[in-house]
Amino acid sequence: MSCITSLLQGRSPPMGRPPAGMLSAGAMLGQCNVRYHRCMRSNGFDLDQLRAFVAVADRLNFRQAAEDIHLSPPALSRRIERLEAQLGARLFERSSRAVRLTRTGEAFQQRVRNILEDLEAAVLGIDELVSGQGGRVTVACVPSVALRLLPAAIQAFQRELPRVQVRVQDDAMQVIALSVLSGEADFAIGFAAGEELPGLQVETLLSDPYVLAVPREHALARRKRLRWQELKDWPLVGLMRGGGNRQLLERHLDDIALPLRPQYEAAHVAALLGLVEAGLGVGVVPSLALPADHPRLQAVALTEPALSRDLALITPRARRLGPVAHKLLEQLRQQVGSGQAGKA
């Protein structure tokens, strides 16, 4: 596929996958630049032409755009004419009174902006990796992940990149998905509960089984496993409707005619565990939310059926991760692969 086709279809020219470590960062930057410029040269236009196009698109005035990028108006016009000739399409309609984008120019404008922003982010991100001068990563996740899965990964990440600021945004699944789409978060860890996530790429990390949380002195604490059918004999503390966990559980249990009928409900897992700890009932939670060394609560396996949620890495389809964010994402993959998930 040519660079021109990639541009018009909204894809950046191929630059290669970001590196997993700092030592290859400089080599990757060189590879990116070589591939990018080779691709651009093969079609007869370059970054200066793209920057000239963006300047005119911003100003809709050739004289002002020329001043912005320190060119004479005739030189700017020649760059735009060469770009239009290479694309085989008019990007601007010009008259003695005004300049405006054609429909092709409007479509091309956002594509070019994305390419220039991606290239700038790649250069800045690699510079941060090579120099160790910092940067920032924002990870959005469901609360149980923030409690059990992220801390060890961040700890290992900070040993290598101590000056990088890491922000953790723990919230409901719907909120963290929007954070990734908007660019507020670099990536997220959550679960889709079966629904599509338009604009996002989902990569399963691990399966997190649902367990029954009971007080350590409870009669059920002596059981190693419990059938879902047996829950009807005990007061149940559940999560409120609308959340991803409740939706996933109800969908599976309704299929086998085992509806959830909690006597108490809480919006968050932490509040649910507090109600269980107070002795008000037993509660179904993801296993990550209930550590084995909890001082007052114990997990009992639930069977017939054994239900779990798939925790996944959620990344944006429309933009690439910067090198620093990619480094943390790889640390998470490594932690899960080594069996250290949930061990702080």
C-alpha cells in the first residue's frame, strides 16, 4: 500500500513496532525516520510539504501561512502546488478574495495532522526514554486491577524509569473506555462484559474467576467450593445493576435460571466487601478483589458453573502508544506471563 493511500485512508505510514526496552530506543528512532522519509520520497513529497499544507489549512491565507513557517508566499504556493500534483487532487480553492479547503482537502487535513502529531510524539517519547528525563503515563483501570495487578508492575517499571510520572485512573469500565478513546488515558485494563468497544483494541491478559467472599468465622468458610444454587440459602450482598460485573454475572446466570437476588447492593466492590465484613451477608466478587491474606474475609470457589471475567489490555485503534506507555504495557504483559499477577 502506498503512502498516499495510507494518508487518504487515515493510516500513518508504517514505522515499526515500538521497542520493549530503552537500549533499542535510539535504533528504533533511526528506523522510524528512515522508513518514513523513504516512503515519503518514493511518492515525491516530504514533511515540509505537509507542514506547509497544515499552515495554509489553519490560516486559509497564503501570506499569513507563509509568515508562520518563514517562507515567501511564492515559495509556499509552489510547495502546495507540488503536493497537489503528487496527490492528483486539488486541496484548496483559491480566488482573489478567499482560500478554502476542498472536500478532499478537508479529509486530508485531519490525516496529515495525525501523522505529524504521531511523529512528534514518537520523537519526544524516545528522547525521554534515552535521556531518562521523565514523561508521563496514564493508565485507566477497574478498581480491583488498581488494587492488585498494577502496583507490582509499576514498581518494576519505576526501577527502570524512575523519573516517569505514572497516573492511575480507577473507575467503572464505561468510564475507562471513554478515557482511552478521548486520549485522557494511554491505555486501560478492564473487561468488556461481551459488548463491542468501537475504536478500541482488546487483548486478553488473564482470566479472573468470581468467588464468594465470606467472613472467616462464617459457616461457609470451611467449604472449599460452593455451587451457585446453594447461595439462595444465604443473605446475598451484590453489586448494583449497570456495572460490568453485575451485567456479566446476570447474563450467564439467567441462561441457567439462577437469577441474582441480592438483599443488599453496593456500587463498588470495596463497599460490598465492607458489608460482608460486617456480617450482613455473603458476596460475589472477582478473585483479584479479595487477596488471600485478607484479615477478615475468605474466598470460596463458586462452581456449576465456574464463572470468570477476562481482564484485557485496552488500547486505541486510532493512535499508537508512545514508547514510555508501551514500556509499562510490556511490563504488565511480563508480570502476567510470569504468574505474578495480583502479587504485590
